[in-house]
Amino acid sequence: MKITRQLCLPLLLTGLLASAVAAPSTATARTGGAHPATAPPGTVGPAAPRPAADDIRARIAAVPGMRVVKENPAPAGYRSFALVYRQPVDHRHPGRGSFEQRLSLLHRSTARPMVLYTGGYDLNTRDPGFRAEPTGIVDGNQISVEQRYFGTSRPHPTDWSKLDIWQAASDHHRLIRALKTVYRAAWISTGGSKGGMATVYHRRFYPHDVAGSVVYSAPNNTDDRDDTAVDRFLQRVGSPACRSALTAVQRAMLGTRRAEMAGRLARRSADQGYTFHTVGSADRALELTVLQLPLLFWMQQEEGDDCAIPGPAAPGDALFTWFAEKTMLPAFSDYYLAAMTASYYQLGTQLGQVSMAAPQLAGLLRYPGIQEMRTYVPRSIPLRFRPDAMPDIDRWVRHHGSELLFVYGERDPARAEPFRTGRGSRDAHVYLAPHTSHVVRIGKLAPRDRARATSALRRWAGVDSPTEW
């Protein structure tokens, strides 16, 4: 089983982000100036003698700190490269260790715009020809970035204190400065879900790195103590019949059919070699997953989709198979938690978590506090939540954010706590795609909104003529 990047939803909405460790001063962030130590010598400045202009592989390899791993098959009109770029573990003290950050480059032309894309987690290496929607709209190049401490982009040993939103934003900043020696046209940044959140955080600390940003399905949890907005959204979304059917399944799985379902989860996991030492047991994993079922269900449910939910008395195989598909079981096994430790660490230290109230499960819950991030992260890794980071991001968007495009799906719980523009925002827009859930695109907007959003993106990218996408 593979947990997809766009639907790693327990990680995302079980928490959001909070405060950066010793973030740069407001003056530095608002002027777009780099922290004095964010750009090691050689990243920017007089370029070394360049290879032939048409030898893009050699030009990329000549960027200080960059290594070309291999060239991949690419769509017509592109070249695709697997790259790694050496980043400091601590951008404030770049001499104190480094790691290689994985990248994927789709090269079209140095005269075209460049799109910086992040999925928010590890790099998608299965599809090196993947193009994000903005890349197609502007007919541009694309550099896809693995986030620090995900995948193989992790120093060993791992200093978890250096995983915060400012350090990750500084990774993007330093990479952009390095590649602007080759790609001098306009830059656009984009990402969806947790990747959209990372896109906003990068803009807050380095607002002038790119000409504009397209942010999809990004929650904005400014008060980690208050999750009532998500609770209210889940009480209204969809039809009453569909919500009632979900509640009936939840109550059955934690009530009359709990032993059966926990047993199935334990047996299937054992057959696949999965354990639950971090969460504690298959029964604890079942309760946690059942609590998150409405969130996960509505993130995947488009309007018009058949709301086919098994009844509480459905055959065991049918009920468990449906539940496993909707909740990505066994997502809370040790194997998958280890792969996602960086995400849960971020949620537990800066992004914040969403804990569903679940009054419909009164009398059926056995494990108070199980939705806390400590459940997911090994005890050997310290977790200390810092509550000032997300309010700071929100204030920047409303008072200083510019060239920002937020796109949400109408039926997506992520929009329960959305980013909003304010009086200080300039050329910033929020759009809602009707009948759409978490996987949203500009192409799913209503025609008038789609035209406006596309026009803004092309204007930022300096692209005049429309392209088909």
C-alpha cells in the first residue's frame, strides 16, 4: 500500500503549523531580504564560465551544490532530470552540517517561466514527467522539491529542532537563488494541501522570491485550541442522510462490531508485517481512524458521487474493505508512521492539530487524548508546541500578502479554516470551486473565476498568449 501525497489527510488536518524557531525579524521578512547565513558562498554572484547555452544538463550541473543524478524520460518538448542540491541543516549556521535535498526538474526553455512545486512531503519519483496545473497554464519549466526531513532529504543523525517552517522556507529561498542563475524568467510557486501551506510559509519569509503563488486546499489553523470550525463544517457538508450513514458506521465500528473490526485490522496488519508499537495497539489505531473517518470521507467525496456507505449490519468483509479504502489502512502502523514522522513532528510543534469533538460517539471512546500528535511520534523525539507561528503567517497574508491565489473545493473540510485576504493584501484572491473536494484545480472553478485566476497567473508569469491546459 502506498499513501498518496495529496491524500495524506490525517497528517494534514489532524494538525496544521505553528511558530518558527527564532524566525527572522519582521523587517527582514517583509523586505524579502535573506537571513545573513541563508546563502552560502558561491550560491549567488559572478557565475563560473558557462557551458554552451543549449547544454542544459551541463549548466544545471555547474550550479554550486547541485548534482545531476540522471536524466529521465520526459513529455514531448521537455527534458527531465533527477537532481540533488546540498542544503545546510541550519541556515543560520551553514557550516554545521548539510544534507542533499532531492529535486526533479522538467526543463522546457530557459526563456520560459519556472514553477517551483512542492507536494509537502517526499518527492514523487514514480512520475518524473508530472506537471502541476500552473506549469501547464504558463507553459513553463518546473522544479519539484522534496521537503526537508522527508524521503531521503534528511541529515543523519537527525536534529529535529532544525525542522521548522523558516528552515524549510529557507531551503526554497536558497534553491531559487541558485537556479535563477540559469532560469532568469519569472518564477511561480505552487503546492496543494500541505504543499500549499509550505508555499505560503515560504512567501511570508521571502515574499519577493517569486512573482506569484498558486495555493490549493491549504488549511490555516491560527488557533490550535479551537477546532469548532471543522466540527461545524462536518455537521453541514453533504446530505443529512449521508452524514447519518457515516455516524451509524462509526458507532457500529466502535460499538457492537469493535472486537471484530479491531481483530481484522490486527490480522491483516500482521499478515503484511505491520505493527502498532507507536500508537499502542490495533484497537487504539481503529479508534483513531474511526474518529477521522468523516474528515477523510468528505475530503474525497465530490458532489454527485454516490454516497454508498455500508450499513452497520453489512458483512464483515464488505464493511472492513470499504473502511480500509476510505481511511488508507494501515496508515497508523509503525511502518507508515516512520515514513511520516517529519509531518507529525511539524504538526505537533508548529502546524497544530485538529481534534474532532465527536459527540456522536459518546460512550464508545476508550482512549482520551488519542488525537494528540504525541500519539504518532516516538517518545524519543521531543515535542513542544509553539503557538505563535500560524497567527504570524495569517497576519502576513492579510496585511502584506501579494500575488497570491488561493483555490479551495466547496466540499473540502480544509476550507473550514481557510486563508483569507485583508485590507493590506494586494493582488490576492480566494476562489471556491463548486461541487469539489480536496483535489481541486483552477480548471474546476466556475468559468468567470477560472478566467480571472488564469489571467492573474499568466500576468504574474509574464505570459501573454493563452495556452491550452
